[in-house]
Amino acid sequence: MKTNVRLCHLLLRRRFCTKSAPKVKTRMGKQMGAWQICQYGGNEELTQTTAARAPSIQKPTDLLIEIHAASVNPIDTLMRGGYGKTMLNMLRQGLWNQAGGTEFPLILGRDFSGVVMETGKDVTRYKPGDEVWGAIAAQRQGTHAQYCIVGQSEISHKPKSLSHVEAASLPYVAVTTWTALCQVGGLTQKNAQNQRVLIHGGSGGLGTFAIQLMKAWGAEVTTTCSTDAVGLVQSLGADVVIDYKTQDVQSELQRISGFDVILDPIGGKIPTFSTDLLKSWRNSKYVTLVTPVLSNTDKFGIPLGLFTSATSFGTNIIKGISNGRSYRWALFIPNGNALGQIAKLVDDGKIEPVIDKVFTFDQLPDAFQKVEGKHGRGKTVISIKDS
Ligand SMILES: COC1=C(O)C(=O)C(C)=C(C/C=C(\C)CC/C=C(\C)CC/C=C(\C)CC/C=C(\C)CC/C=C(\C)CC/C=C(\C)CC/C=C(\C)CC/C=C(\C)CC/C=C(\C)CCC=C(C)C)C1=O
Ligand SMILES: NC(=O)C1=CN([C@@H]2O[C@H](COP(=O)(O)OP(=O)(O)OC[C@H]3O[C@@H](n4cnc5c(N)ncnc54)[C@H](O)[C@@H]3O)[C@@H](O)[C@H]2O)C=CC1
């Protein structure tokens, strides 16, 4: 399987890697190609246009990026349907720097690999022509477009060893994993050695990255996935694999329990038995990426939605405290610094992109449909500049 994954990368590299030096050019018009929505709904709301409003630099620390490739994440399909709109509208009030504070038209897409076109006057680390990658702040217009605006703290130089298509598969899942396992879970390159880490959903975009990061740092990794993905997660280094289609995940995990950190990007029944799998009184942590904050605020409004979420958070925290185990939430937070460290791990050959399928820009709705199918093996990527 490892051979297959590597072969797939070689083929992708041959097809999508541009060898010529990036050309720096100035945008002449104020319009750009993009996919956008003008109201929430299904895939039929995605509209391709060549006349989207092109973004421009608003803050001295902003950069204008020409996007070569972007990925599609589950959050894009959810946001297309209106998920998170209440929190997002709150964030946009006074903060929206690209589209005049309006909700629509909305461009989706959370990460990219591309080239710096222009820099604000306080940008010190990048210059026009630099190849960069990033995962952008929630309130920004998205990356399923020819151009986007980013802050310099949201990006880093992209790994030199990857094409733009390969690079675009990583930033959103990599930064989210970093927040969850490192900032919230407390794992670092120095302390991860021999820590017992359980990663649910090892075959997805997030799981395939998380397994590799933990193995690069010397942790012992247990993961869950379905039968057809067992070979893939083993090829990424997983030490113990539990097949949720043929095995009883709960009892198998109870049998080998005593984890230091558990990462849960799946939710469902998993939180009901997960804290019991942690070591007691050893600073162990269950970190879930599935929180009720956005659905509660969409349903009840901000004050009641936050109160309801805090109640569920508080109840779980208290349960954990009584037996020396922590229950924590993690949410994506932009982190260019983390991306810089991840780029080095990639260039050192410690982490490889795992790409399920690459779509052209014109095929973006098909890419959304694939991600909505919920059984990706690695990432779905859109080639924008080269398609
Ligand atoms: C699909 O994938 C994704 C998701 O699913 C996602 O959810 C997300 C977010 C992403 C990432 C998405 C993006 C990057 C793009 C879209 C982004 C947005 C739409 C908006 C982003 C903005 C946010 C997510 C803001 C998030 C806001 C917060 C994190 C703050 C809200 C936090 C809380 C409500 C929790 C509050 C916690 C505290 C205040 C800490 C202190 C509180 C306590 C300890 C508990 C308080 C206790 C009580 C109230 C009492 C309750 C206690 C009891 C009942 C105990 C009783 C006990 C016994 C009886 C034993 C994505 O990709
Ligand atoms: N809170 C946050 O800020 C963020 C949360 N997330 C959460 O992480 C989830 C996963 O993200 P991605 O990996 O990008 O999605 P993905 O769709 O690429 O991967 C999900 C994987 O889980 C597998 N799976 C489904 N049910 C399973 C089960 N019961 N046990 C084990 N594996 C199972 C699927 O086959 C798929 O391979 C998102 O749906 C979202 O809920 C992701 C990013 C940010």
C-alpha cells in the first residue's frame, strides 16, 4: 500500500508540478474566477463565475495570493449548507476585510498553495514571487478562487519538495491536528516519544496527517478505520489498527486501554466511552474536534447557544476531573508558525501528502460531492492555476 501511495504521488507530481520559476505579475482587473454561493443550500448553489469581486490588501500585514491549488474539507460542504452562519456573521461584523461585510456572495475553501503577488507594507517574511501555503482565518473569503487575501501569520513558505497540488492537501488538516494534538493535547516533538496516542478516523484527511506527525515524533499510534483502509493506515506507520466494520471498537479499545492522548474527529458514540480509555491521574487527555458550538449557536442564537455548549462542556469536564482524565475541545486556529515546522517535516521526508483524488477547477462541485460521501482516503484537492 505504501508503494501505491508513493506511486500515486509520483504520478501526481509528474502531472501537476510546474518547473518554471513563478512569474510575478500585477492584477490588471478587479475581477477573478471563483466558485461562490449566493444562498445556503446543496451543491446546486455552487456557481462558477469569471467576474467575482477580486480581493485587495486591507491591512499592512496582509498579502495577496495567487492560488494554484486548494483542498475541499468537510467544513466547506457544511458551510455551503449554512453551518456556522450565526458565529460567522458575528465575526464578520466589523471584521470582514474582503467583501464589505456582506454574507453573500460567499466563496468557500479554507486552505491553499500558491504564490505571493503583493504584500502589505508591514509584511517582513515574504516577497512577491514566494511560494507559500496556508489555512485562512474563518471570517475571510475562501480559497476556491484565483486569488485570496491572507495575514502573514496564517501562512509559511510551502515545502520545496511538493507541487502546489500536493501541498494544498495539507494546511487545513495539518493546522487543525497541530491545534488538537499539540496546543490542546500538549504533545511536542520532545515529549511525544513512546506516548500512547489513539487517533480515530485514521483514513481521512486529518487522520492520515495525524498518524504521520505522531510517528515522526516517536509516539505509539493506535487508529480506527474501515476494512479497505487498513493497509493505508499501516503504510503510514500506525502500530495498532482497529477495523470498525469487523471489530467491536469499544471492547477492542478497552482491552488495550491506557492512552495518553485520544484525538476524536468522528464524534457519535465515541465520546461516550473514550475518557475511560485514558490513563488515570497521568495528565491524559481526550481531545474532540466535534463540538456543538456552531450547531447550538445556529439553533438557539449566540447567548443561549454558547450557554448550552458551555453546559455540555462543563458536564464532561467534571466527569473527567473525578478520575484524573481531561476532556477537551479543539477548534481550527490559523497558525503559520506550525505550517513552517510541518513544511520542514515534509521536506525531510517524514510526512507525505495522502491524496485521494484531484479535480480540475471546473469540476469543483464533483469534489464537494466526493467529500460529502464522508469516506475519503486522504484528501480531495482542486487544481486551480494549472487546470
Ligand atoms: C466540520 O469541521 C469543523 C467543525 O465541525 C467545527 O465545529 C469547526 C469550528 C470547524 C472549524 C471551522 C472553520 C475554521 C470555519 C468556520 C468557522 C466558524 C463558522 C466560526 C468559528 C468560530 C468559532 C468556532 C468560535 C468558537 C467559540 C468558542 C470556542 C467559545 C465557545 C466556548 C464554549 C461555549 C465553551 C465554553 C467554555 C468555557 C467558557 C470555559 C469555562 C466553562 C466551564 C468550565 C463550564 C461552565 C459550566 C456551566 C455553564 C455549568 C454546566 C455545568 C454542569 C451542568 C455541571 C453539572 C455537573 C454534575 C451534575 C455532575 C470545522 O472545520
Ligand atoms: N473542530 C474543528 O475545528 C475541526 C473539526 N474537524 C472534524 O474532523 C472531521 C474529520 O475531518 P477530515 O479528516 O478532514 O474528514 P474526512 O472526511 O477526510 O475523514 C473522515 C474519515 O473518517 C472515517 N470514518 C467515518 N466513520 C468512522 C468511524 N466510526 N470510525 C473510524 N473512522 C471513521 C471515514 O471513512 C473517513 O476516512 C470533520 O468531519 C470535522 O468533524 C475537522 C477540521 C477542523
